[in-house]
Amino acid sequence: MIRDEKHTISNDGDTPRVKRGKARSFAWVLVLAIGVALIALGIAQGDMLDTWRKASLICYECIGIG
């Protein structure tokens, strides 16, 4: 096992693994939860339909249909 200031590297198998701290894992989960909440808020407000319409119009314009 190799240790430096920020990481602990475990060399149990073929590839070394880096163990991350609890603060980093918590930050990742927090950002994921905020992202899911914002996506749900956008869907609840009907923004998904607007985005879908704009995206399909752009695609139709690109291929010459719209």
C-alpha cells in the first residue's frame, strides 16, 4: 500500500486502485442529486417538450425537410 498526501493506493491485484476520501464522494453524490432535481424540475415545467420541438426542427432543417 502506497500513501501520499491526498490518496491511498492499494496494489492488491494487477491494477492499483485509488481510494478517495469521504468528502469527494459526498461532493459527487451532491452534484448528482442537484442535477437530477433540476432535470425533474424542467420536466415538471414542460421544458422537455420545448427542447424536443426545437431539436427536431433543427434536425429537419439540417437534412432539408423543414
